[in-house]
Amino acid sequence: MKLTKILLAVLLLALLVLPAILPAAMVNAAIQMLIAALFACAFNLLCGQGGMLSFGHAAYFGVGSFATLHAMNALNGEGLLPTPLLPLIGALGGFICGLCAGWFATKRAGVYFSMITLALAELLHSLAPHLSMLFGGEAGISSMRSPAWGLDFGDATQVYYLTLGWVVLSIALLYAFTLTPMGRLTFALRENGHRLQFLGYNVHRLRVLVFALSAMFAGIAGGLQALNLESANYVLFDMRFSAEVVLNTYIGGVNVFLGPVLGAALMTFFGNAASDLTQSWLLYQGLLFVLVMMFMPSGLAGLVLCWSAQIRRRGWLAVIPAALSALITAGLLSLAVVFAIETLQRVFSQDYQALLIADQPWPAISLFGREWLPGALLTWAMPLLLGLAGLLVLKLARRQWLRLLDDEPAAGPVALRSRVEGEQS
Amino acid sequence: MSRAILQLRDVHKSFGEAHIIRGAQLELHTGERHAVIGPNGAGKSTLFHLISGQLQPSSGQILLGEEAIQGYSPQHINHLGLSRSFQITNIFPGLSVFENLRIAVMRKHGMQYHFWRSIQRYSEVRAQTEQLLEQVRLQDKQTVCAAELSYSEQRALEIGMTLACDPRVILLDEPMAGMSHEETDYALNLIREVTQGRSLLIVEHDMDVVFSLCDRISVLVYGEVIATGTPDQIRADRRVQEAYLGEEQCA
Ligand SMILES: Nc1ncnc2c1ncn2[C@@H]1O[C@H](COP(=O)(O)OP(=O)(O)OP(=O)(O)O)[C@@H](O)[C@H]1O
Ligand SMILES: [Mg+2]
């Protein structure tokens, strides 16, 4: 796939020049995007490729973070492990914990597996504040990046390049893994572990190793986070982070290798952007997840593949009208939802309720740079109108899309999948 | 040489109250093709599960060569040279046909933990997979997702996966079920060919297949082997006629 390679090269180039064009404050957000992308990609080795849905992957991320911080403090970035190589310790920590936890968790499959991973992570979360030797109690532990290799790692830009290097290398390794015999077996593990046994494979051992490898790369991501923040505390083990990586991965799409990377990068970006603008980010995140699961279970990456297949078949020009109306639909509908949620959120917020005076009309709220009176009809008609307009355009978009699909041999999700993972010989 | 390569000695299996296998005795001679027939629900598949390690017998002994294998894990039994197919198609539905077979072929090359080299570089695995594809006549479908194959093609794939690890003993559980006449004929010849020099235990409802393929036949009824013999002996056996063949004529 030549186009994919070109796109990846462009992306890499863009990532390389990013710190030069971004304001310094945004560089840190970019670092977080990179880390989240690697974490999701590592998680997907277990979840999407190995078919084992872990609900406690933050544990291995956290262990990677703490391990790296301890190494920073112990070695001062000298000797065999200068600062840039410290994520190796995170990898080691993740791998060892992954081996231990994986050995138990993979004794069971399906829901039981998920529950064991959840329980183990919760165990760590509740134990961590009491193990102050390891996790520094409630306050956590902190450290300093030491200079190495002629770099002082004093500013975000240097940390950015260090992170970028590790993330690109790790994702490349994870991709290469899918092409090796063990990587192919990982797919078979997802498809039918029972049959593998009768072909002579030790399924439990295979599962443990895949688990540990996934935990190892999660540990690298954790190590990078430790290098970036120079501190960590037990909150890292919170269920919230385990859930977040699951959401990011599924929103991106588990059946395409780079899907989780896309999902995590986008969600982290929006999360960062939205945290200044709204207090309801978690709600939007959940909503997005539900919508993706309901209407495009193959995730954003599945959407991208779908459209690129159409472009390849029909050319750019033919696809533009449908794409345009799809974009307008998405825009209008999101606007409607955001409008409704934000109005409600503002009206029901405690700050606002405190302003109310009995028998007086409710004061205006500001949204999208305008003042809206809760008593005015337009304030409530607006989201309805937007939504209606969105639905109308949706109808048009649907018709255009169906026309594009016309006279095509059914390309269902299964066909999509076989193209992704099938033998490309 | 006609020493037994697989022996069942007084094997019992109960699921709770249900006593399904009741003291089964069976001997598979080295190099023979041996059919197990019997009415529906007689316990033929259960017998295969017991031999292949999916289930453990409640009591009794199963010998593969000299070794008692009851209680071994399926992969251990496979390593000892016994490979089986399933009555209910048991493949990797989301992977391509080629990938299905390659995974089956890979095992005997001992590369299950290789993570440092692209699978494309193992040319021997590739060659063997292609040969197997041709044998089961799926070379045109090699890039197709296994779930999208027709039922009989999936049966062929199932046979291919079973043969891939170069086993000494092959267990096939109704391999031809759902195949057309032409496909059955082809599969029959294929099985005859690939079991040359190996030992085969096969469950099959198609009596033409059984009588033309097999050297000996055992009849399983209610978890007991009531008769074993050459096709002619079995045809002549009164108890068999009552228990099984007679029933077929009625049907
Ligand atoms: N796990 C189980 N638990 C309880 N009963 C079982 C179990 N497995 C099989 N049985 C019962 O054992 C009996 C034999 O089943 P089995 O599948 O071995 O028959 P079979 O000879 O292969 O029949 P068929 O010709 O239909 O394939 C059946 O009555 C079945 O209901
Ligand atoms: Mg059966």
C-alpha cells in the first residue's frame, strides 16, 4: 500500500517539525498524545489481536512509571542507563508484572479474564498508598531528569523528541511483531484458542507471553510519562485510566493496527482542548464511545478504511459530495448535542443556581460567544433546529453513500477484516 | 507389523449422572484405517474427546504406543503424534484460509515463540502450506476469510489443518458430513492417500465411505464397543444389524 506509506511518512515528518511550530505549552499536550497512543497500541496487542479484554491495564502503565522513577533516583541518569534509556526499566517492570498477573488472569478466558485483570488492578490501587517504600504513599515519588548525551532535558522540546523516538520505535516493534510467527499465533488465539490446543500449541503459555509483552509496552509508555512529569503517585492505578485506554482503543478501532493510535491521539487531544472549555468532557467521551460502538463498531479506523476504499474505487471527485454532506451532518448533530448539554450544564450548575432570585427571570448564560436567556424560546429551539437540520442532511448523506456503494459486491465488516489481517501475498 | 498404536482399555466416562462411555475397548493397529460407527448419541465424539485430551476419562486407560495418555493435555497428545478433526467445524473464522493452514503447519517447525523474524522468511512453512492448500483444493480461496467459505469448504479446511502436523495417528470425526457426492469422493481419495503409512480412526455415517476406506470397523452402541471386525464380518454380525444397520434400513 503505497498511499499508506506516504501518509505515514508525512505524519512522521509533521511530528518531527511539530515543536518548531507549536507554542511551548502545546508541546506538553503533544507528549501526552504520543504516550497515550503508545499505551493504546500496547493495550491493543492484548485486546484487539490477542482477544483478551483487560480492564486493568493502567496497572502496568503505572508500574512502568514507578519503576522508571526509582531508576532515575537510584542511578541519577549515569552509568549504563543514561536518561534516554530509562524507559527500558519501565519495560522491564511492566514485563515482570505482566508475567505474574498474566499467569493468573489467562487461566480463564472471556469475562472471567476481564474480571481478574480488574481485580488485580484494584488490588494494586488499594495497596499502593500503604506501600510507601514502593509508591511513596499518598504523595507519590518524584525525581529529576539528569543530563545525558550532551542534552540537558531541561525543556519540553527535548522531552518531546525523546518521547517521539521511543513511541515510534515501540509502535514499529509492535507492528513488526504482528508479522512474526508468534504474532500470527496471537491472532489465532483471539479467533479460536481451543483449536490451537489441538494443533499442539501451549495456549496458556502463549497467552501469558502476549499479556506480558503488552504490559511491557504499556510499561514503556508509563516510563515515558515518568520522564515527562518527573513524578507519579498511586492515582496512576485508578480504574479511570484503565477504562480510558479501553475507550480510546475501541473508538480508534481494534481491528486495524493503527486504529488505537488514532483513537488515543484524538481523544487525548480533544480531552486537553475540552478541559478548558467544558466541564462535561467525560460525558462527551462516553457519548462518543456509545455512538462509535452502535454505528461503527470498527471504529474511526474502520471509517477511514471504508472511505479510502471508496476513494480508490471511484476517485476523489466522486466521493467529495458524500464526504461533504457526511461532515456537515456530523457537524450539525454534534453542535446540537453540545448546545443542549452545555446549556443544561450551565443552567443547572450550582454557581448559576446561586444567582437566581425568586420571581425574577433567570439571567442569561453565555455560550459560543453569545448570551442566551433560559426563558427565551430560541435557546431551547436552537439545539432542536440544529438537530433537525442535521438529520435532514443525514438523509442526503445516506443516499449519496448508498449510491457510492451501488453495484459493489457486498463489502461487509468481515471483508474489511480479511483485508487487514489476511495474507498479503 | 500389526501392534496396536492406540488402545482403549475399559474406558468409562460419566457426565454427572449420565454414564456415556461404558467400558469401551478399542484397538487401533499400526497402519490400519479403522472406522467407528454407531447410532446418534452413541458416544463416538465423546470417545474422540477422551482420546485427544479434551475430556478425561472417569476410569480406564488410553495407551498411545506404550504411553498412557489419559489426563494429558491436548497439546501434549498432539506432540506425541496424534491429530484430530472436529465434527463441528473448528477453525479460525476471522483469518484467511492460508493463515489457518499456515498456523497448523507452523507447529511442527517449533517456532511458536519466534518473534524476531518475519513469517514470510520461513520458506519451508510457506511451501508446505501451499502444498496442503492444493491437497484440500482450496488454493483459489487462500486469501478468503475462513468464515466466508461454504460449509463443505470449511470441512476441507478442517481436514487440511488436521493433517498439517504430520501425525502418526489421525482421528477424523465425520469429515465428510455436509459434502456433495463429488466432494466426498475427492475427500475419500485424499484421506486414503494421506493416511498411507499412518493410522486412521474415523467416525463416519456414510456407509459407502466406511466400507470402501476402512480395514476394520468397530461398532459403538451406548458407549460400548459391541463388535470389531473387517467390513465383511461387521456386515454379517447379527447384533450389529439389530443395533445399527437395521435401524438405518428402517429410517
Ligand atoms: N459435556 C456433556 N455433558 C453431558 N452430556 C454429554 C456431554 N457431551 C456429550 N453428552 C451426551 O453424550 C451422548 C453422546 O454424545 P456424542 O456427541 O459423543 O455422540 P455421537 O456418537 O458423536 O453422536 P453423533 O452421531 O450425533 O455425532 C449424547 O447423549 C450427549 O447428549
Ligand atoms: Mg459425534
